[in-house]
Amino acid sequence: MAAVPMQRRDPAFRKRIVTVVACLLLLWPMLVYSEFKPWILFDAQSMRATGAFLADFLTPAHSLQFLTMVLEQTWITVAIATCGLALALLGAIPATLLVTERLSISLLGTHRMRLPARALRQFVRVVLILLRSVPELVWALLFVRIVGLGPTAGVIAIALTYCGMLGKVYAEILESSDAHASDTLLANGSSRMGALLYGALPESAAELVSYTVYRWECAIRGSAVMGFVGAGGLGQRMDESIKMMAGSEVATMLIMFVLLVAAADLVSKWLRRDLV
Amino acid sequence: MNHINDMPPIPPRNRASLPLVLGMIALVVASFWTLNLEWSGFWSPSALSATQDFVSGFAPPEMSAPFLYKTFIATLETLAMSALGTVLAVAAGLALALAGAGRFGAAPRAFVRLILNVMRSVPELVWATILLVAAGLGPFAGMLALAFHTTGVLGRLFADSLENANLHAEHTLRTNGAPALAAFVYSTLPLLLPQMMSYTLYRWENNIRAAAVLGVVGAGGLGGMLKFHLSLFQMPQAATVIIAMLLMVVLVDAASFGLRRALTR
């Protein structure tokens, strides 16, 4: 009985080789464009600078004065996020009322919206898209030029971006809820506000609140980052310390930052569970 | 006729959330109180005219061919940065995920998960400013920053899906004498590949958006151009860069939406 010779060759050999070659061909221009030069990391000068910077990390700055400053800046970061979100709500709620199709009377029964109503909805929708498509950091960069360094630019940046996000998502949440109650109210002659408050809101309130709290958490992360372009808070101090190569200060602020993000995460989880 | 009595009783009010709502209102009031925002400076006539000058400076975006070409190159740089950063993060994330899924015991699992959490909670932009010290100005630092943050995100996701995977095939290979690495590569990895691929694409989409602004701290790409022209008050050029950013984000959104729809259909 002759032993069947065991096939050792990979049956997908050719396909694998072609894939690898194609990937390498794609990778080449990318490496060029991103100036991929890992050896920079290991050149003597860079190693020395990095080494000194990182060695400083091991002893986080902990003088009382510095810690008080860090806590104060952390509060400012939270305050920027909170103010920004509060202002965003001022814009997002009216925008939602305008955009959401749940409150359209002409849509009832006919399934066709009147032209002016459709035009207005489309217009507000485009405005919201523009507001949220410009990254918050770019808004902050622009407003730092207009209102100067400090938290005001950060608050406006968050307000504009989050107005766009909240307006869109609020409308989507309202439209995905069961239409029966609000449609019945509207068809029987209730006002739009009544249909919203007694028909649409009770069903989607929990989801709306939970999404808002989640966005608040995102805004805290965003406001910390926006400090790097001069919009105040923890980020701005961190930027200054990095520029002065004060590794110990950066270490303290990084720890504070990680704790802040974790705390916001926790509070947001807890709020969402409690409110829903 | 007394209609009121026919109505169902008024539902009881939920008083449990009252302190929470009061707390939130207190937080908002305290925030506005401590920030003392400079609205007066914002709405005063002189500020308004300055704002108007600033905004009208954008009006005709710079559209000369050489500048458009430069913007296009910066866009490619941004895309390359995001793609390479994501690729590196996939490799590093997968390597860390093996330990993070408890394959080498409970202690390494806890340790790796802690590291992944820290990597994840430091945003790309903060990574970029720190890495500028080691990698110098330019897209390379931005790419590394994206790689670090995304490793934290993907490592965690990969570890979770590894832990939840059905290991039946791998156990069979192992009991039949396959070495550990081969058993993993030929059984569990192909099983998880589609899920990992979708996480990776999702993160890549995020990274493109992040890469666009990373340059603001000196990490190359479109953000670098924006910062450069804004600090020289060259508004038409800045406007072009912002438009390029918007176009890129919108195109990526559309592509991802189309791809998702094509894949799920």
C-alpha cells in the first residue's frame, strides 16, 4: 500500500502572495507621505531629549500649589463642557422642533409635506450638518482668533459642534419612536407643542436624556483637548508644560486627565442608569 | 355630567429624579458663574466689526492651481497618516489582545488591560503633543499618536472578542498536536477576522477625522496647513483648507455609509 504523499503546500499560496505584494505597493506611497522615519526616534539627540522628558515623568509634580492649580483647571475644563452643552441645547432644541417630521401636520394622511415646510426642514438640516462637520478643534481655533485666548472660545466651539450633533440625533430619536400617539393628537387638532409634550416625548425622553449625558461626557474630553489651541482649561496648561519640557508637571496633569475621563465615564453611566 | 370623574387617575409624579435635576441645574449655574465668559467683548460694536472683518476675509477661498495641489498633497498626507496609524494599531492591538484576553494568565491580563485603558483615555491630540518631543514636527508624530490611541481602543475590542470567541476549533487543533501559534492562526483568528475587520474600518474612519485636526499641534497634514495659514492671517488659504477638511469628512462619511449598506444588504 503506497502512502498518499501528504500535501504540504498551502493551497492559498498564490492568493496570499498577491495580497501581500498589493499591500506593499499600497504601503509605499503612504510611508513616503507620512514621512515614516522611525530611526528619528533613536537618534542620539532625540533619545536624550525624550529620555530626560520621560525620566521626569517618574516623579509627578505634587507641590500643593501646583495641585491646587491643576484642580482649578480641571474644574474649568468641566465648566467649559457644561456651559458649551447648555448653550448647545438652546440651539439644538428649537432646531429639533423644526426638523423632526414627527410634528409635521401636512405629512399626516397625505404622506406628502408642503413645499415651504420641506424647504425649511432641509435648510435647518444643512445648517446642522455644517455645524457638526467642522471639527470642534477648528471652531476653537477660529474663535480663539475672534474672542482671544481663554475659555470663551472653547464654550462657543462646543456649543456650535454639539448643537449640530444633538439637533440631528434628537430628531432621529423622535422619529424612530412610535408615531401613533403624536399622530392621533395632531389629527384630532392638538397643537404641535401638545403633540410633542404628550405624544412623542414620554416615549423617547429616556433615550434623549441618556444621549445628552453621553454627549456631556464627550464634551469634557473635547474641552480638555481644545485647551491645546488656547481655549483654556487643563489642555492649555498641559500644552505650556510640554513646551517647557516639564515632564513631571505633564505626568501629574496626564494622571488628572485620565482620572477626569474615568470619572466622567462613571458619572455618565450612573446618571444614565438612574434617569432612565 | 361630570367628565372629570371618568378620567383615569393622574399618574404619580416621580420625585426620585428631582435632586438629580437640581444638581444638574446647580452644575450649569456654577459653570457659568466661575467661567465669567467675555460676552461683552463678543457683542460690543468694535468686536462685532472685528468679527465681520475676520469672517469676510474668508470670502473668496484661495483657488489657484498650485495651492489646490498643495492642499491635495496635505489631504493625501492626512489619509496616509490615518491609514498607517490604524495598521500599526491593528498589529500592536492584536499582540496586546492575546495577553489582554487572559491567554498568559490573570496577572498579565489585568496589567495589559490597565495599559490599554490608559492608552485609550489619552486622546490622539495629547499623544501627538507628547510624541512631538521624540519624533519631531511632521506627520510621523501624528501617525504614532493615532497608533497609540487606536492601539488602546482596538486592543480592548480585540481582547473582548477573543474572550467571547468559541475556542472549539483551536482546542481540537491543540489536542491533535498543532503548536499554539499555528492553532491560533488557523482556527480562532479566521473566526474573528470579519469582526476585527469591521472594528478596524470603523476606527480608520474615526482616525481620518482625527488626523485632519492633529496637525494643529504640529503633526502635519491638513491641520498643520490650517494652523500655519491662520497664524499668518491668510484667511483665503485657511478657507480652502477648511473646505478640503469638510469635503474629506463628508466623503468618508458617505463612503462608510455606502460600504455598510452594501455589506449588510
